[in-house]
Amino acid sequence: MSKSLNARCIRRWEVEFKPVCDSKVNPYWRKSDLRGYIREAALTTAYSMVESMAERNAKVDFDGSLQGWTPEFSAWYRERHEQYLKEARDYL
């Protein structure tokens, strides 16, 4: 996974949740949550972005459509999964 993609997602989540993770504002979320739960959510977001882009690109290359997976596409994509992940990581 690209360090810059991870860093961008982490930063975006931190900016979004920093006002919420203040004990004066919210009794449940703390600043330490920015390093824990929020960071983990950001890394999950980055991973999902790469996977989603790889799957969409492969689907378009396979049959030119974004709709539906078939058993044939699944077998075809399984063989080329790493290639499409690398392309998506490089792009993002």
C-alpha cells in the first residue's frame, strides 16, 4: 500500500474527526481515538479504495461494463488480481 495514500486517508479522517475527539465536546471520543480507531478506519478506507479501483478497472477490461460479476470474470480476475492492484496503487 502506498504510504502517501495511507497518509492522505489518515490525515483526511483526522481533520474530519478532530473537532469530535475533544473531551469538552464529546464524552465518548478522546484524542487517543484519533491514533486508534480513526487511524484504523482510515487505513481500511485506503485499502478499500485500491481494491475497488482494481475491481472496476478489471471489469471494464473484461467486458466493458461495470455491472455484475460472472463466474468467468471471477476466474479471469483471480489470475490478474495482483496486476490490477499494482496499477490501482500506482494511480492513487
